[in-house]
Amino acid sequence: MSDIWNFVFGRLGWDALPFWEAVRDPTTFNIINGIIAGGAAGMVVLGVLGAVILVTWLGKWKYLWSEWLTSPDHKKIGIMFIVIAMVMLSRAIIEAAFMRAQQAVGLDGGFLSPEHFGEFFTTHGTIMIFFMAMPFLTGIINYVMPLQIGARDLSFPVMNQISLGLTAAGAAIVMISLVLAPFSTGGWSGYPPYTELSYSPDAGVDYWIWAVTLSTLSSTLTGINFAVTIYKKRAPGMKLFRMPLFTWTALSTAILMIFGMPPLTVATALLALDRYLDFHMFTSDLGGNMMNYINLFWAFGHPEVYILILTPFGIYSEVFSTFSGKRLYGYTLLVIATICIAFLSFTVWLHHFFTMGQSAAINAVFGIATMLIGIPTGVKVYDWMLTMYRGRVRLSAPMIYAVGFIMLFVIGGLTGIILATPSVDYQVHNSLFLIAHFHNMLIPGTLFGMLAATNFWFPKAFGFRLEKRWGRRAAYCWVIGFMLAFFPLYALGVLGMPRRSLTFFEPAYLPWTIAAGCGAIVILFAMLFLLIQLWVSVRDRHHNNVFVGDPWDGRSLEWATSSPPPEYNFPVIPEVFSRDAFMAEKEQGKAYQIPDEFPDIEMPANSAMGVIIAVTGTAMAFGLTWYMWWLVILAAMVTLVAIIARGYVRKTTRTIPCDEVRRTHLAWIECVRRTTPVDRSKEQTRENRGLPVPPVEGAVQ
Amino acid sequence: MKGIIDSFVPLGRGGTILFVMALLSGCSHSLPGFMNPQGPIAEAQKHHFWFVVFVTLIVVLPVIIQTPIILWRYRYRGNAVYRPHWAMSRWLDIAMWGVPFVVVIVLAVVLWRETHQLDPYRPLDSDKQPLQVQVVGFDWKWLFIYPEQGIASMGQLVLPVDRPIAFQLTSATVLQSFFIPALGSQIDVMNRMVTKLHLQADNTGRFQGKNMQYNGSGFHRQRFMTQVVDDAQFDDFVAHARRDGYRLDRQRFNQLNEKSDATDFAGMLGIENYQHGDLMAFSPIPSRLFDAIAHHAPIDWTSLTTSPPQNRKIMDERMPPSNATPAPPDAEENTHDEADDNGGEKAT
């Protein structure tokens, strides 16, 4: 009997239930931790059940399957990426709040158990990087980039589905680990030998390895897809130096993904070999060396930082120029700065471990290389300021994020220079100063960028504007909450408080941890306001409808089509003659034309590959984690068969007849003609139906 | 260059951050960390910190000051000049590439100098012979071996004032990071590898030491007290350890390798009421113990030749730890001579 049990369930047992400890040994402390962990598990289970019941009740399974899950449309895949990111963001923010709460009462105590706290900071970091930031920016590039370059889809639509499937599988694994615990306590960077079998024998590190592996595979494929698309599928006339800056940053990001992601896939694979097959890559004995892991990890990790920040740089470039009603200042130099940053990002990985004992000369070289990145980054900030300079600036929600970003980001830059200085880094490394620094880069940088992008391009994707007041409230709460939560961590770091501390014993830390805890509360409100904004916007969607498609007087091609765009984006691929292509069309009165003839349009056909990979990926990772070998073999077989079968599919495209294209386009043009254009003073009112008053000599009206 | 750095120090001392810190913590004189440096390395790091801050502010401040001004002056409803096609200015471009470039060059020159000057591997300039200390990181406690003296300690790292200390460090388990913020740099400790660190204390006193690299559920408890004493007191500490230290035999060494913190280990030694920062001293210890741990070599237990006296007193009673917990009266009376010399009393 027990043999069968072991065969079916591997090493999965009752103790994997998150509240098991509280049942087994019901002390107050265990019960509190059991309630927190059990509550989280309950939310996952109820969330999944609720979603299933909702879809069944609405009778939308077929719609979900054919219109979304199997759709190769880059826009829908982009939205699904962002949905994953939003769900994971909610979880990781709640975890952050728990950690802040623990430290706010953490003088000599607290309410979390050490293992629980270790899981919190590990999942928080892993989720925020791999399952929040990466899917979020992948989703936004997926949605916007093909529209900006005048393409109908990515070069490899099915590979795009597979990327989504792999990310979904990784996210699912992280969520499953809430129900069948534990997760790793080794931090998001998973340094061995702590994560080796001899020090972390339970299933936690294996969950982490497979979740991260799935995510990195997904991002590598995505990078290839984006780069090829930008190289090969630009509209006629769209030379490289006519591309919008967002597309430039998407290209740089894609290249960084291609070269930056594989080192981590390799590192986690080697760590898996250590753990599963008794290799000694990173162990202390038999010739292993953990330094190799740390170098591989940061050979990924530092390009990763710029993957996370370059895309937002592109978003902010679009936001600044659009809401300043002005050309982007210093376009060429911004492009050069972007490429400089992307290149330099491969040369600085060692600054993550100045304290590991290499010579002063090596440390100094890497320190100076790191400071060099500050130059192009600083230039970008000045370029954005000069984009507002002599413009007419509208302080809408994306602009609040953008302005908050440049003012906070330079502070993060300053502390980055401090950390890049090896002699000082010896003091603040591994402290909360480091935590404050990278949150200072990633929250105002990446997260604000993502939220600015959401506010900016949401009307494009869904055909109605997001509500402005709740949007502004959320934005201000984010800015204030960020400052309150993370500036105190700088002080704590200078005072020598280590990161990942469950408890501390210096009373001098207490005021700062309490302040940071208050910041976490403000951030929770910011998150709540985002949800309210979404709710209010959906409720008022008919009043805020912008089907015409250009609510912000946009400059690039994505605004030249309806909101939401048709599946094929443009009835006829536009021809490009300059930068800010759509703005030029509007200036010359050539926007909203009816083409002479409409072609038949060939689009990729639906495919279930993404769903199959998501399911088998989840199953394989789960089986590997719990040693259910039958599940691993089964999932591998299904994947293999699916890939081979896909090779035999002959009908990979479907044709949209020209009549349908014409009908759709004429209906849209009719709508454009019936709409009253508005000037920018009415941008945030219900009169804005997505048609701006045409610019006069470039001046936005 | 040193002059440049020094000229920024007064500004640093008056820094708002520190002022607010002092206000909130209510005891500015005992701030932990390198803003209250107790040795030449930490002192230099503090100077370099503020130097970097003030030089970098040249680039940062214009953004923080000008962004709100631009935002207001060029607001939509304002009537400032509007030039939608203006997107290039050669002079501004030269300034915004050039100024950061110059700033980075200045920072880089200082960085190169200071990184070599403060390299943890570089022996400190001093006319005194450095004291050798070997540090072993266990889960979740530190063992300090004094190879020249043939003793070891735990819970408390006793160092002589004004004398360079040459640390050799390794880990018996996973990656850890050894750090005494008030004295200077941290350095990683790794199994099968030996790292080096040179520090010096300018003042006597008690300074927190810690592990900075997460290594499991007892991570936050892996701390120790650095007790800086004068030469006479240090000699006294050595004499005590030799006379009354615990014998570090095979059984105790195996206990060291168990996952426990210093307090748990004190319990295994039979010490009651162990407080953080109390001293546990060991003597005799196996010869070349550090090398054996660092290189996975067998430990030479036969070198534990002399057996210690059986009626040994508990070390932490002899060396009252801190201002916080005075030793019991009888213990103080019994060990009056030593108590005067142990340095723990005056370190407040």
C-alpha cells in the first residue's frame, strides 16, 4: 500500500499542508503562522474555484477557449501576460506588507516563524522579478510594439503562445506552492550551497528551480520573437531611426533577453543536476564551487536589471512626449544611450559580490564600469526633462508616474553610485541599504513604468479610458507610499541592519521599521485604488468610450487605428515617412483615410500549443518537485507528441476576406466622421471620444 | 585627494539624515554602524560615502530642483513659450553628456585609490605587529581562533585597541558574511575557501558584529559582541582563556556543527543565563584547527595534550558582559582581580 502511495505521490505527504504544523503542535505562534499560510492557500483554492464557477455560470468556456486561450493574436497574448502579472503583483505586495509588518514589530520578536519569513522574502523576490515584472513588460511590448511598427503580428505567433504557456506554468507552480508547501527560503537569487540538497533537503528549492527555469525559457523565446519581429516586420519606410523610442527599447530588451536569460537557465539546470543526480557543480566538496553559480546568476542578473528598466524608459519616452505635446528631445542620443546601457549591462555583473574576496583592481574596474552606466542613464533623464521644457504639459496619471519616476530614480541612481564604490559597498552590501536601492530603481523605474503604460495604452486595448481621479489617487499613493516605505531602509542600511532579518535587537532600528511599515500601508491603499479605478472605469465604459482610437493625441502608429484595434491591426499596412508617423499624418491632414482597395488578410490560425505547454509544463515541474516520476514522464511524452504533431499541421493560417476588412474599416471611418474632435483641455472629460483637434504646425491643440 | 575627501566631512556630519536619525533614535552618541566609526577603515568609508554623495549630487540635484519648475512653467494652461518641434540643442547635449562624464572621472579616480587603500586584503600600516585572528562561521555562530595564543572564543570577539588585526576567515557550512560595522568592511566566508580581512579599532568599547548573508532560520541570531580592550586587559583575557577555557574536544566540535546559535551552544556547555555578547573561551584547542576546517582535512585531536582543570569556573561570570547585566555579587567577589581587568565594565 505504501509502495503505491509513494509511487503515486512521491514524497508528497500530509505535512505539505501549510497549516499542518499548527495542527500537529498547536501553540499560539504556530496557529498564527498556520492561519496566515492556510489563509493564503485558501485564497488560491477559492480563487481558482471562483474563476471556474464564474466562467461556467456565464457560459463562456467556448469563448475563453477560442477567443483567448488558443488565440495567436499578439494583443490578446499581451493582455493575458498582464493579467498574470497583476495577479502575481497582488500576491507579492501582500507578502511585502507581511514582511514590513513583521519588521515593524520585529524588535526582539514578531509574529512570523523564521521559515515562514524565509518563504516570504523568497517568493516576494521571485514573483516580483519573474512573474510580475517580466510578464508585465512582455505583455506591454507584445501589445504595443507590433502596432508601433505597423505589423500585423509577431514573427512567431505560436512561439509567443508557448512563451505565455511557460510563464503561466511557472506562475502556477509558485501558486501551487502556497497550497502544498514549502517554498524555498534561499532568496530570489538562490545561492548555493545553502540551496544544495545537504542544507535544504525539502521540496522548496525544487519548486523555485522549476518555476524560475520555466520563466527563463519563456523569456528567451520571447526575446527571439521580439528581436526578429522588429528586424523583419517593420512597415515600409520605417527605418530603424524612424522607430518610436519604445520600439528601440523593446529591441534592446529583446537582445538582452536573448543573451541574458540563458545563463540563469544553465545555472538552475546545473543546480538541479546537483540536487537530483548528485553532481557537484556548486557543492563545497568534490570540486564544486559556489562562486561559479554566483557568477552565472549575475551574468543573468545584471542584464536582467536593464531588461526591467529599458522597457519603462521607452514607455516614459512616449508618455513625456505625448503629454508634453512635443517631439522627444534628443531622439538620436536617446537611442545611442539606450544601446550604450544595453551593452554596458553585460560588463558589470561583479558589482553584486564585491565582498567575495577578489583583488582590489578587479573590484575597482567593475566599480568604474558600473558608474559609466550612470552617464547614459543621466542623459536620458535630462532628455526627458528637456522634452517637457517648452512643451505644454498635461499632468495626467501616466505623467504623475513619469514625473515621480525621474525625481525618485535619480535618488536611486545616487545610491547606486554609492553601492558601485567597492570601498563603501563593503559597508552597505547585504544591508537594507541595498534593498532600498534596488526597490528605488524597480518601483519608480519598472513598476511605475508599467502602471503608466497601463493608464496610457489601456484605452487602446479596451476602447475606453481609465477613470482619472482614482488613477491619480493611486499614482500619488504609490509615490508617497514608496518614499515612506523605502527611504527608511536607506537609514537602516547605513545603521548596519542586514537584509532578510526576521528580528533585530538594536532599538535604534525601531522608528525606521515602523515608518517603513506605514509606507507599506499606503502602498496597499495604492493597490486598492488601482482596483477601484479599474472597477469604476469598467462601470463607466460607455461614457469613456474612445473607439476612434486616439484619446491622448498620440504620435506613433498604434494610435492610427481603432480602439480596440481589429485583429489584423491595420487594413492596409501604413507607409512611414518620418518619426512620429501618426502625428505627421495628422499634421498633413492625411489621417483616417479610406484606402483605394482592401486586400485579403492572412492571419495565423488558432493553436492549442500554448495551453498544452502550460499544462505539461506545470505537471512536469510539479512532478519533479515531489518526485512523482510517472507524472514527469507522462508530461514529457505529451509535450513531445504535441510538438511533433504541430509539425504536421498544414493549415496554420486563416484568411480574412477583403469584404470583412472593408466593412470593418468603413464602419470605423464613419464613426470617426461622426465624432466631434476635442482639444486637450477636454482630454479627461467625457467629451473625449478619441478624436483630437488636428495639430497646427506641430502644436497640439 | 585625501584633502578633497576631508573637506566634505563637516558637511557630512551636519547631514540632515544623521540629524533626523539622531532625533528619532534619541541617542546619537551610540548609533550603530559606520556613521559612528571606531576604526580607521570605517572612518575612511564614512568619508568616502559622503564624498560620493556630494559629488553625485552635482548631477542629481538639478533634476530634483528643475523638474517641478519645468512642470509648473510649461503646464498646459500656462502661457509660457511652446515649441513643439524643438528637440535638439548642441550646447545642452554637450553639457549633459560632459558634466556626468567629468563627475564619473572624478569619482573613478577616487574610487581606484580608495578601493586599493581600503582593500580588506591589504595589511594596515602600523608599527605594531598585527594580531592574527581566524574566524570560522558555523550555523549560526562564530568561532574566533587566536592561533598565536592557542585559544578560541565564541560570543565575544576580544580585540586589543590600536593594534591591527589580521583576520583569516572560512565557513564550516554555507556562505556567510562577517561584519563589524563600527570597525569596517564585511567579507564573505565560504567553505573550503579562506578570505582575509584587516581591521583596527581606535577606541575601546563593545561593538556589534553580525552575519550579513542569510543562512537559514537562525540567521538573525548569528551575532557576537566585539570587545575592544587595552593591551593589559587583552593579555588578561588570554591568560583566563588558557587557564579556564573549555576544552574544544571532538564532542564539542561536533556540537559546534549542529544548527544552533551561540546561546544554544552555551546551553550545551552547561552555562546558565547566557546573554548575547557573553564570552565563551576555549583552551586547549586542536592545533591547526582553522586549516583543517577550511580544507576539509582531518582534525588533529591528539594535539589536545594538556587536560584542563575540572573545577573550572564559567567564563561569562568572570567577564561580566555589559552594562546591561551586572555579574552576580559572589562571582564578582571571587574574581575581583580579573573583573577589574576584563574591559567589560568600562565599555559602556
